[in-house]
Amino acid sequence: MRQSSSFRPAAGDKIAAAEVAGGTVPGSVRGVVDQPIDMVGLLAGAHDPAAGAVVLFSGEVRDSNRGRAVRFLEYEAQVPLAEKMIAGILGEAKEKWGLSIAIAQHRIGRVEIGETAVVVITAAVHRGEAYAANRYIIDRIKHEAPIWKCEYYSDGTKEWGNNCHCGEVKEDV
């Protein structure tokens, strides 16, 4: 996890990309960024005295997909629309699960193996709501936001899209 100094909210600040529709304002988070995601900074601002649970999901770039070696990923987005959609998804989740905090940030551009491509943080009174909302948010972002992924493979080929398998349920053994 890489830490940057670009975002350092004070603990207890209520930050939510749901309150952002196209730009960064104090106390909020952009939904789409072209620099490494500051997971430590985001988490530092995701605490609320009313929340008994904070759930953080980090989507990391792995070195293989379906048996093929991956060199890196590249994401493109229709940024204003993606940010508007992410804000809407976060707003719906906050209302449905009574979240005190809902944050989502997706990276665009080249993302190396081991780097973070997307983060979702939810805070709620109880863990059940925080977990359910977090899963709902990431699944909707992956399926609905105009963000496209291209995987670059070690054999020199690349493949756009069709790499989200969010609907596939795997049972633990």
C-alpha cells in the first residue's frame, strides 16, 4: 500500500464521494483519481463515533487472471459521468443501510501489480450493514460505472473488459 501526502483528513471528518459531483471540495473525496490511492488517508477520515463498524475493501492488481500472467492494468473512464454515478451509488447505499460514511475511489491510468485499483469504505452502527453496503457499492461500481479495464499480459497481448466476475459465487472449502 502506497501512502501519499496529498490527502490527510482529520480523524472524525465525515468524507463521502457521494457529496462530490465533479470536483474536489474540502472534506470530500473524488470518486476517480489518476494517482495512487491514499488508502491510509481515506481510512483516517472514515471514523464516526456513531459507527461500530468500518469496512474497507481494496481491489488490488494481481499478477494473473484465468491462468494468464498479467504485467499491469490500464483503466480509462468517462470521469464526470463515473464520478456522478459513484456518488449516486454511495448515496443510495448510505440511505439503504443507514451508513454514516460511504467512500469509493477508483484509479485510472496505468496500475501496476500490487497497487490498489479501487477502494470502498463503509461505516455503520453494526458490521452487517457495513459489510452488505460495501459489497453492494463495489459490485455496482464494477458493473455500472463507465470505467474500462485493459489487462496487459506477459505474452504481449492485451484484453479490454469482460474481466469482472462479481456475480460468480465461490464457496469456501
